[in-house]
Amino acid sequence: MKYFVFSRNDCPYCDDAIKLLKDKNLNFDSVVFYEEHKSILSEIKKCYEWPTVPIVLSITDKETSLIGGYTDLVEHLKNE
């Protein structure tokens, strides 16, 4: 399994999500959006029907699933 994080450069929850994945030595990629990319990030939020960042996804060979935000990631990792 691999994780993917859509984040914003000035978001402490985004930083926490990335730190958590690093601390657990999990495989992940991330994209950081800056103020000038606000419209692109807005479209991604609409696509996943998720209003905030981070947007954390789990990726397997068969599917990509929305985990949610930082607190959702914490809960997800507790159950693994």
C-alpha cells in the first residue's frame, strides 16, 4: 500500500500528516499547493468531496480510496 497527500504549504495538519507517515516509515507521495494554486486545490477538493486539507488517499494495485484528513489518517493507521 502507498499513501498520497494533497496539502497546502501553510497547513499544520498537512505537516502533521506527512510527519506521521514519515515517522511510521510508510510509502507515500505528496503534492503541496501554494496560494497561487488555490483554484487547482479547490477542484481537487470538489472531486473528492472533501472540504479541507490534507486530503489523504490510500493506493493499492486495485483501487484508490479516500482516507480523509489528518485525524482520519491517525484512526486509519490505528486499525492497521
